[in-house]
Amino acid sequence: MTERATHRLAGLEPDNLLAFLALLGTLRTLEHARPAWRARVGWAVDTPPVRPVLTVAASAMEQEIVATVAEGLRDLARRHDFGGLKDLKLSRGEAAERLRHAAARDRYTSDLWAALISDAAARDKNKMHEAEPTPLCLLFGQGHMHFMSRLASVPRESTPPDRGAGREKITIGETDSLREALFEPWTRPDATFSFRWDPHEDVRYALRATDPTDARTKEKTQHGANRLAAIGLSVLTVVPRLRAGTVRLDVVGGERSGGFAFTWPIWRDPISLATIRSLLGHTGLDKPATRDALGVVELRRARRISVGKFMNVTRAEPVDDSAGETPQPGGDS
């Protein structure tokens, strides 16, 4: 019988979109670097606080898990070459060409581009020539934040800048950065770029006595988590759907009802990355009996919000069946 090691991922909270994307990225890097490990993830729902639990078909300790994640991440990150493209703003013709080129390269590159854009959906009725990007793209150049530039650079940056100054300066290695993201509660100590998927980056003024954009929030990223999330994005394929006479772009797990929201399940038993993706696209998870049969304990939903010229996501709240919510992929707005 094959021995399996079990590891609680204490850094990945169940209500944080960045953490969930990092979880997907962790599984993808492990599958890439060690497919024989047959990496699986379930959630320790009976051992609070709720966190994912990783199992692998090997007697791998925490240090080996992190080293293997780093190995797979470095190799996949080399495929994040977008030819200098700064923003996800392409004409339909350009989008089609990028998708064709990616499909001819390798599976990961094809999956990544399939999660970014489609030539079948327009951004809006006034720009029918411009392909609509994934609704998980929150950066379009506002505040000099460029999504594709970050998607190219962040996963390749193996280490964050030194922390502290002078005699208190600390150099953080790649495996330490990833270990902190996976196995420790997040402190967000890194002055590195992010994708605004972390609800901690929502610094609205409402009901606050002080300016939230103070020195405390200038170093607010968990670099290892953002690297993994950039890889995890490749799992969430976009799909064009006809809504109210207009073709809009959906994403696996997403919905557009009163604004875009992304919903993911919390499940008990260890399952593979492919099975997680199937759960994200399952149209019957609004039914308690279906969830019970699939081992799904609850659904979590994060909403995309606009704060001035910036976009953020909220903490993911449990989906309340009694409120009549039906978390299905798709929708429009």
C-alpha cells in the first residue's frame, strides 16, 4: 500500500479568493513536478479554523513539499511570456491569434490563454472589436497597474525584496516565501506586485476614522501566494455565453447577477485538481442533496467591487440557501 503524507495548509483561508487561487496553483505545480504523487486536497471542516489539507502519495515532509512546489512553479512560470503585452486589451482578431499560437505550444500555455480571453465575446456593445477579458482581470492600467505585465513578472520573481532595513534587514528565500504562504498565517510583509485578489487590499474609507492607505498598507502582499495564484488562474477557463442577446464572457465558478461574483465549494474528502474544476462548474450545487452526495459542506462567494477607479474582491461569505441564491456558472451584468 502506498504511503501518503498529509499536510495542513494553515495559510490558506477558506474565504479569501487569493488563497483559493493559490490552492489551485499549488496542486497544478505539484501535478507538473511530481505527477506520481497524485496530489489531492480536502478541507478539515471539523478542526477549526477550517483549512485545506494536502495529501500526496509519498512520505514527503513539509520541506520537500515546498521544494517541489517551487520546482513546478519555476518551470510553469517560464511559459508566462506574453511578448511585452501590458494589459489584457486585444481585438478579437488578436485574441484568436494568441489562442491559436498557445494551443500549438503546450497544454499549460493553452490552458492559461483559455483562462484569459476569448475571441467570441466583446467587452461591450460600443466596442464590438475588443475581446472581453476574464472577469478575474481587475487591472487595466489604472494607477499604472498592468495585469499582463504582472502575470508575466510575478510568478518569475522567486523571492520578494529584503524585509526591514539596516541591521534588521532580512533576506527571504524562495522556499521560505512559499512556505509562509502555504503553512503559516499570512502577515503580508512583502513590497511586491499583486493582482488585487486579496480582500485585504480593499482599503475603503467608509466608517474608518483614519486613512487606510497609510504606511501599514504599503507592504500588504504575500508574495508566495500571488505567485501560486498566477499559476492557479490557468484552471479557470473562460466560456462565452449568450445573455440577454449579448455574448458575454463567463468563467468556471463565476456568475454575473448584479455584478460579477466567484463561488467555490468547501468539501471534505481529498480530491484532484480535475475534480475541483468539475465541482466549480457543477450546476447542481445549489441543491443541498447534491452537495451532500458530493461531499460539499458549503459554498463560499466573493464579489468583485469597484472602489473609485480601482477594483477589488470582498471576503467570500457562505452562500445562504434560504435567501434564494443559486450559485451557478454564468449570468450577466
